[in-house]
Amino acid sequence: MFDDDAPSPRCVICPRQLLHHETGRYICIPCEHRIDADLRKFAGPAGLYARLCLRIQPGRRGGDGPAVSGTPGRGTPANLEILSLTANGGIVSMLETWVEDWATYGLAVHGTGGRLQHRVDQAVDTLRRNLTRAASRHPALDECAREIFQAARQAEAIISGERSPRRVAVQCPCGTATTVTLDTDGFECRSCEREYGHGEALKLPLAERRAA
């Protein structure tokens, strides 16, 4: 028999109790809308990705990919940070990694490649179209939402001129290194699946730097 008095499941992101019409979902509808809004920020010629590319090379039209202007060897830390977000391995790779992950749940298909801006737009469109189904089929939406939010927040801080939080590599006792900031709410180690709250994450030892 089912216990009618048992608490309803909670959203894995907020985490508030899911309402009756949200039964069977991992996340609540408001959190779904927030993920969708964060995804939309990246796409298009006026999106965060295109605006970051324009900050690297002022005067360039469009966002086909990053190219630093100015004197070689004199790149500023801000430019290096923008490059890390706009090049392969940055925003586009983060989005495409989640597309590939969702594909294992039958929620997406791999993109067709192309220029970086096209790949960003394609990944955003794929994730948005499959988001409602993912809400009830993908158990790691909290991690996905966190990475998307953090990338959007970092991009917005650069564009507005706000100093972004310093990122520090810490190490889980299992040996896995993870990057955190003072704003980190917490995280789950991808290797051993141990969960850390805000305070615990900041108390972890610094990860050792590997020699180049």
C-alpha cells in the first residue's frame, strides 16, 4: 500500500517539493523555465557567445569564433578568460557535452558541426527542444543546470565589466580535481559521487599542479 502521508519527491535543483502535476519529474517547472532562459542567453547574434567574441576583436561583425586583436604577447587576463570561454573547450564544448550526454537517454542527437557560433546555436536549440522530456528522464539535471548557469554568469560578468569570482582547483580525497569559487553552492564528485556542501567544498585541499 502507498503511504498517502509520505512527503512528495523534491526538485533536484531548488529543492522544493514537487506538486501533483509535476509527478514523475526530477525538476519543478519553474526550474525548467530557468534552465531554458539560461540556454537562450547564449544563442544568436545578440547572445552571450557572440558578444564575448566581439569583446575579443572589437569591430568584428558576427560570432564565427574567437580571434584576439592587439599586440601579440600582450593579451590581458580578461582576453584570456574570454578565449577560454569562446574557444573549443569552453561554452561550445560544455553545451555539446550535455547534448552527447542527453543522447544516451534518447533525448538529443549529435550536431552537424560547423563554425563555433553555429555549434552553440545548434546545441542550445537541441537542449531546449528536449528539456521538458529531460525533466522526467535525466537524473543529473541539477549538474547540467549548474554548469549552464555558471557559464552564463561568467559571460555576463565579463561583458558587464564585473570582476568574476576567482576559480580554484580543489581535490576530493579520491584524487579527483574540481574547480570551485567562493560562490560555489556545492558539488558532487564525478568519480566517487561524494557530495560536498558550500563549506565542505571550500575546505578541500588545493589540487596539486601537474608539471607541463
